[in-house]
Amino acid sequence: MSSKRTRVLIFIILALVAIFIFSATNASAEGTAVAPDGSESSLPWWGWPLILFVLCFALGIVAVLGGVGGGVLFVPIVGSFFPFNLDFVRGAGLLVALAGALAAGPGLLKKGLADLRLALPVALIASSMAIIGALVGLSLPENVTKTALGGTILGIVVIMLLAKKSEYPDVGKADSVSSALRITGVYHEPSTGQDVDWKVHRTPQGLITFVLIGFMAGMFGLGAGWANVPVLNLMMGAPLKVSVATSKFLLSITDTSAAWIYFNKGAVIPMIVVPSIIGIMIGSIIGVRLLAVAKPKAVRWIVIIMLTFAGARALLQGLGWWK
Amino acid sequence: MDNRPQASEAQLAYAKLLDLGMKVGIVILLITFIIYIAGVMEPNVPVDKLPDYWEMKADEYVEVTGKATGWGWVKDLGKGDVLNSVGIAFLALVTIFCYLRVVPIMIRDKEIALLILILLEVAVLAAAASGFIKTGGH
């Protein structure tokens, strides 16, 4: 990253903080925030959005270094430790994941890593189900959603710990669905200088799995990279890089459909959404810069510990065992 | 000459529009948010009152604040907080524009199966965006 770009980023951060403070001095001092445990907080109204911005900046860095999407960290952590209702957190989580996917999508598509042919059938299933998931999620009482969210996050931790990855899965013969749609491709692997040909199998099974993945993405406002990648890679046999890239691109479609449901329902508050999106985007840019010097394995363990704690808290809050 | 494999024409066209749409959307989001928090326009919900509302469920928030649902926000664009909806809606529309961009390429290349998938996806996203799909609340 150039020093010019770094200066622009620092300027944006300082400008936003300055505007927040300027805005705060103009607003009346009446509005004080309510803490997550229900007690009156001493924070002024702008305290939580400012903390949210700083947290999302950090999450953006950790997400890149830990190889996970921002949405999967955002919803459980903000949902458990901030005073915002889970409806608004999920609406913001979807938009955070959407913005990240929109930003990454063009580069991944141009390089041929994300594949449009592979994404089209999967996206149709996942985005349709995400609408249903969003409708169900917004209809349920918060304690039920929070309990299910906590359980899901702990499940994701288990998947992260146990799921294997295959750089180049062995696909003997393409299935009839992928053959009919000509889901096949070739990409350039710079580390070996080779062009890698790939095809997929077990497409019908993969599509059925995306029924559940799309539903959960919409219901909990999570990006679904944690589920997309294993299914595309291990079940359907796409190479790991194609799976990761196509998964990221897929989020731009799946999360669009669910985000519209939350947006139309009024579950989007700009004061929560915009600091989150900007914070996580700036953090991601810094994260990419830090990739060269960071220890991804250590960061991955930090992500797992953060998710475990946030998931457990959401579960216990949902069950009423932890305020 | 570069002999590396190239992404398909449809994929490149999609990527180009996605790139443009994302950048325009983020710029709109930033500008409208700065207008909002700088207090240039009166918001629907005063910023210092937000902590009273953000712990409510969305249904309750809409009822108490009178916030418009669906596309009702368009008539309230003179309010600072509602103005942010322009950037958010734009980002959420980008994918639909990208799908529509590749329709002519699919028709020209007679990719009928993919064309059907694309048109179905546009229908799904348009239905989600329409505001007609609603929950019953609880």
C-alpha cells in the first residue's frame, strides 16, 4: 500500500472522528446510551457508534489475517456486547458482508478465481433461501434468535477446527448438472506458474446444502463463507482458491437478497451501519498490508477464541442465563 | 504475449460494472453519512435520541419513530438519517444491475440455461427489493 493511500486512510479516520465529536457538541447532552445489561450507561449517544467504528476497524484487520469474513465476526460480537437490538445488528452484519463482497468481487472475477458459472446456480438457491431465513429471523422473539445464533456460532467454531481443505480435490468425472451448465474453468496459479484446469462433481448435493446455508445467512445476518468454502471445495470438488474466491463473490448475491428484507422492514439504522462498513473496509485494507508480517495461525486462534466467547455469550443471553 | 487464461467476456463485463457500482455506492454512503452527522439536514430521529430506540425490535422502532418501511423512505429524503438510504439501497441494487448487464451476452452466445438462471435470480432479487415481501411480526 502506498504512503499516499495510508495518508488518505488516516485522513478519513480522523475526519470521521472529528465529525462525530463536532456533531456531539452540537447535539443536546440528554441522550445517554443504555448498556447491554439494561442499565443506564454514562456514554453519550455517539459513544457506542464510535466504539463500533474502532471495533470494526480491528475486526477488518483480524478478518483478513484470520481468513474469515467480517460478517461472521460482526454479528455475534456486536450482538453480544453492544446495546443494539439483534434486528439492527443482523441488518448491519449483512450490509458489512455485502460491502466486503462487492469490494472483493471485481478483482476475483477478473483474475478468473471467482467463477460466474459456478456461482449462478448456487446463488439462486442461496439467495432465495436467504429471503426466507430473513423473514423467519425477523419474526422470532430475540431470545430465540439469540439462542440459535449462539448455537450456530459454536457450530462454526467446530467446523473451523475440524474441516479439512483440499488444494486441488480429485474430481474423476463431472456430474450431469455441471456438465449441462458447463461449470468448468482454468485459472493461473502464480506460485507454480501453472494453469490449473478444474471441474466439479456432486452438484445436486451441493445445491441442496446451499438451501440450508442460504437460510442461515438470512436468518442470522452472517456472511456464509464458513459454510460456502467447505461445500464448494470438499463436496463439489472446486480447487481451494476457486472455492474461497467464488464464496466471497457469492456473498454479494446472497446477502443482497437478505439485506433488502432487513432494509425494507426498517431494521437498518445508518448510525450503526455506516461506521461498521467504513471501519471494516479500512481495517481490511490495513489487514492486507499486515498479511506479509503477521502469523496467520496465531490470528486464526484469536478468531476461534473470539467466536467461542461471543457464541457462548449469545447462547447464554438467549437462554436468560447471562444478562 | 500473455497466454494466461482469461475470464469470460460475461464475467469481465459483470466485474467491471460491479467495480464501478461498488465505488459509486461507497462514495454516496460516505457523503450522505457526513451530511447526516454534521447536522446539515434535520433527521427523522435526532441523533441524541437514538440510544432510546436502538435496543427496540425493528417493528417497535418503526412504530415509535414513524420510520417509513419498504420504499417509503424516498418521500423522506429531506431528512438527514433517511438520506443515508440512498447509498445503502444503491449498494443493494448493484448486483441486480450486474446481472442485467450480462443478459445480452448470454442471449448472443445462446447460453439458454445460464440465461434462465440469471433471469430467475433477477426476479428473486427484485422481489426482495420490492418491499412486497413482509413478515407478520410477532
